[in-house]
Amino acid sequence: MAFEGMLEDPVVQKYLHELVGPKGMPVAAAPPDGEVTDEELAERLDLELNDVRRALFILYENDLATYRRVRDEDSGWLTYLWTFRYENIPSNLHDEMERLHEALEERREYERDNEFYLCEVDSIRFEFGEAMDFGFECPECGSPLEAMGNDEMLEAIDERLENLESELGIA
């Protein structure tokens, strides 16, 4: 099978699991070589046809599967023949990493630009404006809101950004 080595990578496994979920993972983890129908996959994997179709559609949406329709000349029924295209996984993962990088940069900016207050009883964090609106009292329990530093959060974000930039080759 062409995808066997790639499917042993835990990052790829996690990516596929996040896409198709636990019910679709057997479909994603066992792509056949060549074309296959959804019915054949459901039978081969002993899964509900709807679960197989859902997984195939998600893989299709993410450019990891394609299909071609064939019409039966006698009945007029359409049959969908699916082909897996896992060669697109590295590119998809790269795109995901770029989206994560962008989201982390936005979060870092948000954390740096705001001052936070914490209700230590309910563990609820408020921005300065919210805390001021509540008179620096928790709206849930009435306990005082305490100024909260976020240096550890910023350090964790910076470390994650540094790792992503290294992976992405961003200088």
C-alpha cells in the first residue's frame, strides 16, 4: 500500500482522526490502492454506510480523496468510485501549521495588549474593562477580582511560535 509508511506517523494519525473522528478513522486508516465504492469499504471494514460516506466526504473536502461517477446503463443508478490521495497530507499539514502560527500570533497580541483580572474562587478571567464594569467583583460569586499576570502564557505562546517557525522555516 502506497500510504503505509505515512499512516504510521503519529502526527498524520492525529490529523486524520481530527478530520474524520473516531467513526471515520477506520476508513482513513485503511485506504485501499485504486478505486473503491463506499459500499465496498463499508462491507470490508464492517461499518455503517453513512459513517463511511461521511468520512469519504470529509476526506474529499480536504483534498485527500477524489471520486468519479459511473452511471449504470440499465438502472440509471450512479456509483461513486473513490480514490485516496494521501500525497496531499504533507501540504495540508503545512497549511494547518501556518493557520496555527497566525492564530498564535493573534493570541500573543491579545495577551500583550490586555490586562486581566481573575476570580480565584470560580477561576474566571476578565479583561480590565469587564472587571471595571463589575466593580472588580466576580459576577458569579461576588468575590474580589485580583490582577492576573499572564507572563507564563506569553512565554508558552512564544515557545510554541518559535517551534512552529522552526518547522515552517520562518526566519
